Amino acid sequence: MTEIRLNAFDMNCVSHQASGLWRHPRDRSAEYRSLRYWTDLARTLERGLFDALFLADVLGVYDVYGQSPDAALRNGAQIPVNDPAMLLSAMASVTEHLGFGLTATLSYEHPFPFARRMSTLDHLTEGRIGWNIVTGYLNSAAKSTGHQVQTKHDQRYAIADDYMDVVYKLWEKSWDQDAVLRDKQRGIFTDPSKVHRIQHDGPFFSLDAIHLAEPSPQRTPVLFQAGASARGQQFAATHAECVFVAGPSQDTVAKTVRSLRAEAQQAGRPKNTPLVFSLLTIITAPTEEEAFAKYHDYQSYISEEGALTLLSGWTGIDFSTYKLTDPIRHIRNDAIHSAIDSLTVMNPDKIWTVGELARHAAIGGMGVTFVGSPTQIVDQMEQWIDQTGVDGFNLAYAVAPETFEDIVDLIVPELQRRGLYKLAYQPGTLRNKLFGAGDHLPATHAARKTHLPSSLASAQ
Ligand SMILES: Cc1cc2nc3c(=O)[nH]c(=O)nc-3n(C[C@H](O)[C@H](O)[C@H](O)COP(=O)(O)O)c2cc1C
């Protein structure tokens, strides 16, 4: 088996997807406003040789539940939520290798300022930036930026394709690698003949500009994405170097991985691309007994209302209209297939209720949760990879930063003992660490195939 990849999954808010657990006496996630909290976390993750810290983000409030933001506000369900980009320079300054996957939606910002912000972060982190490309799923986000409703699903991906075309041109084509001379003697900072004006006139975006930032270590940040629909997978096959899946069962994840890889190969991508990370929450302690005691302790802090608030936002179903004792099968719709699958796979004979779904999702969200001793957990991780073909895990927390500390102190040494995990970081940028093939996107990637018309020679 090749090396298992690990990302930490977090968000610039309390409890992220561990509903109610901000009340746990050892949980520190309510300190999310302090830089110290984040720099401590970054150091912990680097000690565990994590590939990256992946920061989720939404630009709206979860107001599907009860058709109001009240439950989200009461429970701290991903609100208040601060901008994740602001955290990265500070975390980069106390680490040398840890990568940062920044979630940014392309639905509410023109690509031009966004491209410069990412170039800036890539400079300041010395090439450790990734971008989780999202289009958003909350109507509240659309409304807060002057739209009536969210753009329809497939159309969001069509817009995303055009957006990618613009940022690729800015990152990859606007500045030649040797454009910046810093020639003090001749008094020339940049050779103007090596900076190219980008003129884009696409279906959704147009621009006539030169990129404002000089080439950063990776130029294009490492591209992450998480679409599981047919259109989402098509987008991922074209653009993504890493994909997050939230599959709750091995069957669901294995199917997604197979079709994703097949589609990527068809698009001419290298064999090992995209890397796939499966959502997982690990609750561990030195012995099985202690691990389950910890799990039961955590469960005593769960907020069912908080969990249903998040689930309502993710699925579009207003769970406040059901009783906790209502059986789930009456509520089944397309959006919630995977959550249902997770429950039935774990216990096929049982009819699950809304309350049980809430308690299940309150720790682990739409992914799986493994509870056990380090050897039991690593057995399960190995088995999961074996059965699904994923490359690694996107590790959510129950109690922060305790869950990550447990993984670093107990799981990482066991993975290393079995030869399944790196003993040291590879040198260089995040892209080089993940793929070992240099800092820039490979020539086979869509971004590198974006050609400028020959008339757009130089910026002058
Ligand atoms: C692990 C994981 C993390 C995600 N994080 C975010 C996020 O931070 N912000 C966001 O708007 N969407 C996020 N999404 C949602 C995806 O971007 C996407 O909208 C969703 O997977 C549905 O895509 P599909 O309709 O193509 O299946 C995440 C999805 C997964 C599986």
C-alpha cells in the first residue's frame, strides 16, 4: 500500500460539524478568533506530518431549519464564521511544511481580485496554498449578495468552468517566469515585454488586464474540489488535483472513486490524479475501553437541533417540520441518499429516526466515525483504503484540538510503524510534496492548455 495522506478538516468558527461539542470542557474551538489558537493547531498538525489543513467556508447562514437563522445562531452552527484566508499567513509563519487548503466560493467574487489574493498567499506561504473550489449551496449566500436564489446546480459548474479559464490565464500566462529582473544596475524591475495582457471574453466573465502579482512558487494553487454529482465529477476530472468525498459507506465511496478516476483518465490526466480524500472522524485513546468512554462522553454534549440545522442546510430539507421520533424513510429525497446509505449500511435492519440521524451526524457530519484503540483504528483505515481506493483521509474533529492531538500522538506513530505514513516531509511546495513532480501544474492539465491568442503579445 502506498503512503496514506492526511488532511485536517476545520473551519474558522466553533465546532465546525461537531454540533454542540463547543460546550465540552476540553473543547477550545470557541477560541477561533485568536491567532494563537490557529498557530498552535498548525504546529500540532506539522508535528504529525499532516499534508494540509483544509479550511471549509460558507458565505451564508444555515437558515433552512425553521426557515430562520435562529437555530444556527443559538447552536453556533457554522455561525459566527470568520474569513479563513486571514489565518494562513500567521500559520505559515510558525510552520515550514504544512499545506493550507483554502475554501473559496467563485459565485460571489470576480476572478481578478481573487487571483491576486491567492498569488499573494502562495508567495507568503512559499508555495503551500491549495484552493478548494466551491460554488456554494446556501440560498442565504446568494441572497446576501443581491441574488434572489442560488443559480441552478449545473449552471453553477458552467460558470465555474469560465471562472477557471480566467484565473488560469492570470496565474499561468500573464507573466513569463523570467519577467521580473530586479536589475538594480539598469534600473529595471520587470521586463515589460515579458508581461502579457489577458483579454478574456467568456460566457460569464470578461476582463482586460495584466495579473497584478508576479509568478508565485506554484503559480496556480493546488486545486481541490468536492463535487460528487455527474457534473461535479466532470468538473473535478478536468480541474481537480485533489478531491474530497464525504461518502458514509465503502460502497458509495468506491463507486465515486472509480468513476472519478475513469473520467480523469479520459480527460488525459496522469494516473495518480486526482488524489481522493475521504471524510473521517477518529476518536481514539490508548485502549478500546478508553476510546469508547471518550466517545460516550462526547456524545453527552451533542446538540440534536444543531446537527439538524446543518443537515437542513446540506440537504435542503427543513427538519424542524418533523418530530425526532419520525422515521427517516418518509423523508427520503435525492439529496439525502448518502446519509441514508450510511445508516442502512451500519445497520440494515433498523428503521432510523430523525433524532438518530441527528445524533449520528453530530459527530462526523456526513462521513464515517471510527472509535477504538490505535491498532483498531489503523486496521479500519487500511481496510477502508483497500476497499475504496482513496488515497487518504480528511480528518474532522469532535473536540478541538484534542481530536487532532490524539491522531498525532496515537494514530500517526501506528501508521508509521506499519510503513503506511511518511517519516519526514518531502521538500518544496505543497504540489511537489503531494505529487513529487515539481511546483507547477503538469503540462497535461487544462490550465496549461489555455492558450493566449498570438495577438496578445505583451502588456505594452
Ligand atoms: C468534504 C467536503 C467538504 C466541503 N466543503 C465545502 C465548503 O467548505 N464550502 C462549500 O460551499 N461547499 C463545500 N462542500 C460542498 C461541495 O463543494 C459541493 O457543493 C457538494 O459536494 C455537492 O457537489 P455536487 O452537487 O457536485 O455533488 C464540501 C463537500 C465535501 C464532500
